[in-house]
Amino acid sequence: MTSFKAPKGTYDLIPPRSADYLAVREALSAPLRRAGYGYTETPGFEQVELFARGVGESTDIVTKEMYTLTTKGGDELALRPEGTASVLRAALEASLHKSGNLPVKLWYSGSYYRYERPQKGRYRHFSQVGAEAIGAEDPSLDAELVILAHDAYRSLGLRDFRILLNSLGDKECRPVYRAALQEFLRRLDLDEDTRRRVEINPLRVLDDKRESVQRQLTDVPMMRDHLCEACKSYHEQVRELLTSAGVSYEDDPRLVRGLDYYTRTTFEFVHDGLGSQSAVGGGGRYDGLSEMIGGPALPSVGWALGVDRTVLALRAEGIELELPAATDVFAVPIGDEARRALFRVVTELRRDGVAADFAYGGKGMKNAMKSADRSGARFALLAGERDLAQGVAQLKDLHSGEQTAVPLDRVVAEVAGKLR
Ligand code: ATP
Ligand code: MG
């Protein structure tokens, strides 16, 4: 035993449960890969400034949750708290937006770090699958992303999730609304922190979970009533496209991603079996972000889905994923000669695409058979001196108990046939 433990707010993925995480990452990204999104990987850390600008100085992520460090060379870096700013940075750096082929569609998957108060569904190290469609303003693109996330959750068998949808307006109508909102909020009874938020990032106040705040927001002005004609029509088209794809959603006029460069379409996927950490994924349009990090105007839309919370959602719904067997054949040699012969067969099986494992460590027969059972293998492959003298091994079906002698050079073909 070691006295070291995984750091606070983190946990390890270990078998057998780790298989669910792999399958979830695979399922969340599969619809993207079928929709023209290309795989992207960026470093686990970036310049602090990228996130300060690309996530926003006034967000919880930047003010409280970021892991920052100064390198020996004096660079100010941060472990990435989210993916969008990095992926956009990478696309701009590689000039993908100049390819003449917009939108640039990218997907990613990886670890993210936030210094949060750990609780169920809220960790300091967690995992997301994300997608960004960069450089096009088209309601079909917004709809596409919502549909792909919806289909990804559905492919896992999830049902108890809802899609919340809103529009945050654009640079025409948003400032007018922002001013009206501030005027309303300034008249309320709010603590000092919240009053400061009213001045820097008033939309975020709508998102305040405290009852003392929510109670005062009954008559708060809504973005919905301030949308300009262009935003109204854009949002209506997104809604129609979702409806005709059979994706139901709820209009949530209070849903915000409270940054100035988040625009128009905003959405969140919430799961009703997760308690207070109910958001399994979220995203929206961020037409101003590229300019915020020094790029050209590039209207874009994206989302990030939480892998950890998606796994919790599966458990909440009692869904067992159907995963391919980790081991199909488990070889149990009796004696040194059999050890060499079966090791050769196991190598051949693996080369032929059959998942095969071996009783290592000179275990006795009884122990070795226990390992075979524990491996979940469909077949055990046994051989002792007498079998070898006849050039065979015993292939035992662990489900039916049926056992047949198979010539050593026929094992691969025989197993492949039976598994098919
Ligand atoms: P929350 O409101 O729960 O803090 P968020 O708005 O900070 O979520 P996003 O930044 O939109 O979340 O990230 C997208 C998804 O990543 C979330 O919907 C969630 O599933 C997941 N996620 C975010 N933070 C964490 C965390 N600390 N631990 C586990 N998953 C997380
Ligand atoms: Mg958060």
C-alpha cells in the first residue's frame, strides 16, 4: 500500500469501470466524425492570457477556477479549464480559416482542470468531448451541433435529458438589452459582489442560483423581448430545424452564457437524474471570440459535453453499455512445453484480431481457471503433455461447458468461426 492518494477533487479511471468512459468518449464523438468534424489536439496548458480573454476576465472560471503557474523561464501558463479558446487559437495559428473552406469543423476530447469545490459531478480534473464550427453564420450549423449532441446522448440510450435553448442577441440588440437589464438590476437589493457583477457582466446575474436573488427577478427584462429582426429570424430558423429533425427542446429565456462575445444561439443539455450538477453539456454561438483573441471576425458555434457527468447519467438511468468482451480466449497451459505452445497460439489469435489472454506466473490449474472465469472470456484453451503428444489443445466453451480437442494449427480458425 502507498500512502499517496489521487489529489483532492480527482479520481482514477481503472478497469472494469474505465471501459464505460472510453465507450462514452467514443459515442459522444462518433456523430461528429460522421458529420465532417476533424480531430484536433492542443496542449494541456496555454498562456494565461488566452483564457483571460477567451473565456472572460469576469467569469468564475478565470477569477476563481484556473490553475496557473509560472515556468522557470517566466511564462505565465494555465492548465486548460475549457477547450474553445485553445481550439480557436490553434485554428487561427494554422490559418485554417484561410483555406477558403468555411466553416472549419473540429472536434476534440481530453482533460480539463478547474479549481472547484469538489462534489458529485464536479471535479478538479474532468473530461470533455467538444466540437467547434468556425467561420460561418448559418442557422443550420447551430442546429447541426444541437442535433449531433442529442443523437450522441441517444446512442448511449439516455432519455432523461432536456435541451434548453435561448438566443442572446447580437451586437445590434444585445447592448440595448444589456442597458435595460442593468437599469433594472441596479434598483434591486443585492450584495456587493453581485452589484459589481451587474456592472461587468449583468447577464450572469440571471444565472444566480440563490433564492434571495431569483425572488427579485420576477419582472426582469428578457433578451427574448429585445431581439432585433435579424436575431429573431435566425433563432426561429434554428428552432424550426430542430423541430423538423425530431429534436425537442425547451425555450429558456433565462439561459445565459454571460460573455459579450457569446451571441445568438445558446443551449444546455441537462439531465434530471444528477441533482444539482445537472448540466451534462452546453454550448452556443460565439461570433465575437476570434476578435477577442486577436483574430479576424469569424462567427462560430460549438459545444462541450462532460464525459464524467454523462457516465453518471448512464448510472442514474440504470443503463449498462454493451461493451465488446475484453477477452475472448483465455489460455491455460499445464507444464512448460504447453506454456510455449499455447503462448504461440495466443500470439497468433491476437494477430488475427481475437482478444486473447494467458495464465501467466506459473499458476496451478485451479487458479488459472479462476482467472479465465474472471476475465469474462468465452473460451478457455487448455493443454497438457498428453494433448501436446497428440498435437491438440482443449477448447472449452465457458458458457456451455462443452469441450472439444482442436489441432493446434486449427485453433485460430476454429475460434474465429465460433465467435462469428
Ligand atoms: P456548471 O454550471 O455545472 O459549473 P459549466 O457551465 O461550468 O457547468 P461548461 O463550462 O459549459 O460547464 O462545460 C461543459 C460541460 O463540462 C458541463 O456541462 C459539464 O458536463 C462538464 N463540466 C464542467 N465543469 C465540470 C467539473 N468541474 N467537473 C465535471 N464536469 C464538468
Ligand atoms: Mg462551472
